[in-house]
Amino acid sequence: MAIRDRLTDGSVQLTPSDMKLARALLADYPTAGLNTVAQLAAVAGVSGPTVVRFASRLGFDGFTELQKALLAEVQARMNSPLAMIDAGKAAAVPQEQIYREVIRSCVTMLEATVGMVTAADFDAAARLITDPALRLHFIGGRFSGYLAGMLWQHLRQLRADCQVVSGNRPDRVDSLIDIGRRDLIIAFDYRRYQVDTIQFVTAAAERGAQVILFTDPWASPLAANAKVVLTAPVEGPSPFDTMVPALAQVEALIAAVTMRLSPTSRARIAEIEALRSLSGITEDQLTENPKTAQSRADKAGE
């Protein structure tokens, strides 16, 4: 478990002085914990011995051990596919076993994912997404952008005011002019964390937008700006991080939002289907009588 989680999940009983240290550490995580005892104590406004006792309360033999754990978290956050290949991860599983091992790994990670997000956080995300007063903006990184796009494609069928944030940097900057308290940013950001995603979402949050963040156990820097954080494991047998648990979270959120919006979304979906029929978008719609399609479109629009 990450030290950040130990400080926030209520599993460790902290004294008032410990709380000062916890706030100082979380405010500049994990950098603050990599300073000297004296420096961290000065930032938190406590004594040096209090810092040492704080480390012990978190389950470490001393402050040095706490720092080693923080450094390990930093290394895990920044691991690139190349670093993991060099570490031998690509050859860790025999070729003839890779299919079964990857599938089994995904099953294990999915089971772990269930306990990584509280029911309250998941419900908060669904509640924000179904708020008709909010405009939704979807953004992700080089790979996670596909998850953002998938969520957008589903939700735009269920409600209005859904749009993908442009991948063009000047367009992103310009779009900030219209973002404020009526906006909800749904961001996907996993290690090694994408600078342009962080910059846009941070700027949007500063303008009053709320943020739902999908990220990994080490947490994107955007966690500091997020109202809801949905965490999923990413480490599998491959040197490349897996998106399977995150995809399952997207599917779960789609299901929850669909149920919440069912009283109003049916008419919207019916009208979309009717409009698709007029254009023969799918194979089954190619054979439909144009008059029937027009009639369905008229009824859906009533």
C-alpha cells in the first residue's frame, strides 16, 4: 500500500502533531518526505523526534526506511517500458505460457480493482456525470485517450453537453476561455503521466471546473485537483502497462450512468437510432424502408 493511502484511509491513528506532518507530506508528495528530518519538521512545524515517531507509527523502523519506501514509489511511478525490458520483465514468462499468464493476471487485477475504489467515490462520479447542469469534457493520454473516447461515445448517447478535448494544443488553450464552474473534466492519466494532459486539467480546475480522475495506484499529479479519484492497477506480465482494469471501471461507470439516466435517455437514444436509420449507418439499417425510418425519426423527435 502506498504511504499516501496509509495517511488517508484511516487505518493509522495519528496524533495532532502527526496530522501536521501528514498534511505537509501530502501537500508535496512524495518530495517533502525525501528531505531531511530537520527540513520536514520545519515545514510541518513540529520537532525532529516527532518526525521519527511519525515514521514508526506508519510501520517503519525509522525515517530512513520511510524514505526508502517513498523512493521505491517514485521509481515505480516512473518506470518506462524500456526500463522494465532492461530489468528482464519481458522474458519473465515463458513464451508458451504467456497467453494463460496474461489472462490470469487480468483476472487477478480485476479482483483487486474492486477494492481500490469505494462505493462512495464511484457513486460520486456517477452523480457528477448525470448532473444536467454540468458540461462534460473527456481527455486522456496517448493510450488512455482511447478510454476517454470510449466513455465519451457512450455518454453522448445518454445525455447532451459531452465533448472530447481537442488534441491540438492551441485549441486546448483556447477552449479554456469557456470553462468554468459549469464544467466537469473527466481525465485519464497513468504513469508516466502526460504533461499536456496535466497542464490542461490543472488550468481547467483553476478556472473552477470539477475533475474526475482515472489513474494508477501511484496517482497522477492531477489527484490534487480531483474531486473523485478512481484508481486501478496497471502492472501485468508485459513491460507495457495494462488498461484492462481501467476499461472495466469505464464499463461499470457506463452501466451506472445508464441506469441513472434511464428515465430521460430512452427518448434520446430512440432519436439517435432513428437518425442512424435514415443514413443506413449499420448493416441492419440498410434494409429498412426509408419511410419507416423517417416515421420513427419523427416520432422520436416529438
